[in-house]
Amino acid sequence: MSHAANVDYETFASTAPGIEAGLLALGKAVDASGLEKQLTELVKLRVSQINGCAFCVQHHLNIARKIGVAAAKLDLLAAWRDAGLFSDREKAALEWAELLTALPSASPPEDAFGRLRLHVSEAEAIFLTAAIATINAWNRLGVGLRFAPVFPGS
């Protein structure tokens, strides 16, 4: 079943250029932080899967493929815990992403941040958290406005 866009991406961008620019600036700050682009794309893709944002899933699949993320990792990202393909650093980042995306009524478990910090520096944890917050914001826009996915070559 196909769903028509409520608002297409171009209309969103032209109507709310400050919002688009602000979110893009957050993404650029994460990119400039030194975190590996493959890691942040896996996180953005996993969060987009959880949130059911077809636009963002396709967008981040396009980027991940372009930057050389292994196809097996993309294929098994939804089952990353059992896939046996992800590094401890990637698993820590994905766990943190899932905890911050599916927020319970209380904060994530106290030991969750400690588990993350076993694999990332304090600065990396800050930027990773910003990346997760940003993709969640994009997902809510993409799902709410029903942005249509953009496929390579289209």
C-alpha cells in the first residue's frame, strides 16, 4: 500500500529553511567530531528503522552503501545483537541509539552510559548522543510529513 506524502521534502525545505539548516548543521557538527562516518550511518539507519521512517531509511542506506558499509551489516542491522558481524564499539553505539530512541518513561538504565563509555570517549559519547537526537528529529519530520524515499538514480 502506497502512502502519498503529506508534504514533500522540497516543500518542507523551502517552507522551513531554518529548521532544515539547523538539523543539517547538527549533522555536520557530528561529521566534524571525528566519529567514524560508517558508525554514525549505522546508528542513523537503525534509529530510522525503529521509527519506521522510509525516507530516512532509504537516505541512510544510500549513504552507507556509498561509503562502503559492508552489505552484510546493512542486511542484518535489525538483528545486530545476534548477527556476529558488529564490533564491540558498533554494538555499544547501537545499544545506546536504541535506548535513546525508544525512551521509556524513565531515563535509560544507569549502567547503559557506562557500557557505552567502555568503547567511546566522553566527547564521542556526546556527539553520538547528538547524532541520535538529530536523526530522531529527522524521523519525526519524515514520518509525520510522509516524505517519499529517494532511490539512487531517481
